[in-house]
Amino acid sequence: MIPTIETLRDIISNQLGIPAAKIREHTPLRPLFDEYETNNIDLIDIGLALEEKFQIEVPIEELQNWKNPTEAAAFINAAPKIPNLPEEDYMPPEARMD
């Protein structure tokens, strides 16, 4: 696997409690999300984690349409980087209101 897919797998696994071994390059994401009863809040959390890790913007609509990790990695690798926020604007995940 390429590093982006490995990182994506780790983020999905950590956010949803899905065993990392179930997430491969061509694993269909929608059935996997359905199997683990993923809701929009879970998807938003995944999107936020990806945004933070890769410094990109991930619209929820885009994330919902990814067919597999390979397609997601292509989006991530092609997405323009957003500038870092000033440190005073940063809010750690544990301080965010869900």
C-alpha cells in the first residue's frame, strides 16, 4: 500500500473501530461503513482527521462518494494544501464540540 492509503486506513480504523486488516486498497467503503453503522458525524470526524493530517479540505459530499481507499488517496494526493492555521486558532480534537 502507498503511504496515503495506509494513513487513510489508520484514520478510518481509529475513528470507527474497524479492524485495519479489513481496509485494503480496493475495499468498497460504502458497504464497510454500512456494516459498522457509520453515520454523518462519523464521516465528519474522518474528514476532520484527514484535513488535519494532510492539510487539505475534504467536503463531506466528496468523502461520501469515495468508492475505495485508492480513490480516496487519489483525491487526497491531488487536493491543494491549505495553509496552516495560526496556533491561536488551532483547536485540538478533544476540545471540539461534537
